[in-house]
Amino acid sequence: MTDPQEPDAGPPAHLAGLSGMDLVRRTLEEARGAARSQGKDVGRGRTGAVPSRRTRGNNLRRRWSGPGPDARDPQTFAAATRDLSATRGWDSRVAQGSVIGQWSTVVGEQIAEHANPVGLRDGVLTIAAESTAWATQLRMMQAQLLAKIAAAVGDGVVKTLKISGPAAPSWRKGNRSMPGGRGPRDTYG
């Protein structure tokens, strides 16, 4: 038994001169060699496999996960839904839904306050503006809107925009209305 007051003798002679990671690697290799000499199958971390086990007649092999990311690690909900939509072929529908669902993020808060997406069918996005002035402004910046949408959800999801202003009131009321009647002289939409 050694006396706690005695200084440490240091590493064995064959490990003298090694320090840091070199010392750790050499010690680990010696421990693996000793385990192999006892008949144990020793792997090398992530690349090696644990010896096979027999469970209910099935030959199963387990592999060590290691410190790095692995397919068996917990996944985020976003990654799981992205993988699910890709395997089911739902990518185009998810992209279409994200245009409408994330409208304010895609086009910006200012435009989203004054215009709302109504529908998306066959690559045509229908947008309803709150006034004729906003409808005109959106028509003038149609190319920029298409570029923003393509950057957010991918090319080809939205090919064209159909922008409309507010709906004009109907002046055809009552039994005595004239077909093609003149109505008021103001402009709408």
C-alpha cells in the first residue's frame, strides 16, 4: 500500500515523455489491448460495433451513437413535419399554405395591413386590397412581390398575382331597376 504523503511516481517508463492527448491515446490503446487479450471484442468508438447478441432467436447488432448528431437523436417538430411532407409528396401544398399562413412575414407588415391573400389556385395568387390606391400600388410592385414570395417559399409556387380592390356596391335594387342602368357617376375598384 502506498503512503499518501509520498509523491506520485509518475507514469510508467514506456509512457514517459508523452503528455496530453498522446498519453491518453496510448493508455486507451493499452486498455483495449488488455481487453482483447482476455477475449473481449473491443470496438473503436462510433465506427466499431458491440458484439452481436441473441434475443429470442434474432441476431441484433447495436452501434454506439457517439457524441455527434445521429439519426436516432430527438428531432425538432419542424424537421419531423418537413420530412413527413417530403415523403408524402406534400411539399407543394405546404408551400402554398405557407404563402397564405405567413403572409405578413412573406410580404412585410405594411403590405399585410392593407392587402390580404384570398386564394391560391394553379399558381395564381388572388390578393384583395383595402382600397383602389393600394390595389394600384400592389400592381406596380407586382414583380417585387413575386420575388419576395419566391424567396420565402420557393420558385414556381406563385406564378402570377391577381390583385383586386374593394368590391363596388350594386346599384341594381328593387323591381324597377333598368338593365344596364347608369348608376352613380363615381369610380370603384
